[in-house]
Amino acid sequence: MMIRTRNPYFRLVDDLLNDARPWLTGGESEARGFGPAVDVEENADAYIVQANLPGINQDSISVNIHEDVLTISAETAAENRDETSKMLIRERRFGKFSRSLRFPTIVDGDAVEAGFENGVLSITLPKASQVKPRQIPVKVIAAGN
């Protein structure tokens, strides 16, 4: 089993760059650090993606598949604060985000299913039938015919 851990200093640099991206690019930040954490599993028939989306309203989630690229996107609204208070720590992010994943084999886009429960988005992407292994029957050919 492989477990990936991140050096906390890399997180600081990522946060700095993500915060600066709107000023550097002149647009919304869709940086990798602002996308959902995902697990991707593969079996013989499908890919299974699970994405953590805590606090996200199901109606704001968009799941798209195009040319074997799955895109998960959503938007969270900033909470209204009392003007007399000041923010001491702000680690939660608000705004638009997306995460795209490319799959190594063709998926059946018409059979993709998605479900959302307890802040976890589960997506099943069946592999296309042409990429699944299949048994080819061998026929006996009579000699002399």
C-alpha cells in the first residue's frame, strides 16, 4: 500500500501561489490545491472515483465526461460575517473549483453513474466493451474443404 504524505512547507508554497493566481492570471483560481481530494480505484470492469466534497450542496456539483476526461466542479459561497468581527484564521476556501482526471482506457460515457452521500461524491465509470478482455473461440477447420 502506498501512502502519500506532503511536506508542510510545500503546502505553504501551494497556498501562496494559489492565493496569488487570480492576480497573476486575471481570473478565477482553479488551482490543483483548491480541488477536491480524490481516490481512484480500477477493477476489471470500471474505474471508481470518490471525491471529498464536505459542505457542498449537491445542486452545485457538476460532473462531466468528455473524451475520457472526467471533470468534477462546484462552487461554494463565502459565508456572511458580522462587520464588527475580524477573521483570525481562514483556511476554508470559497469560490469555484474543478478537478479533471484523464483515464488510460476508453470509458463508456453513457453508462457513467454518480452518487452523493455524506459529503462524498462516488462516480463509477465503466470501461468500454472494446477495451475489456474477451475470449475468442477457436473453430476446427476440416482439412481438404
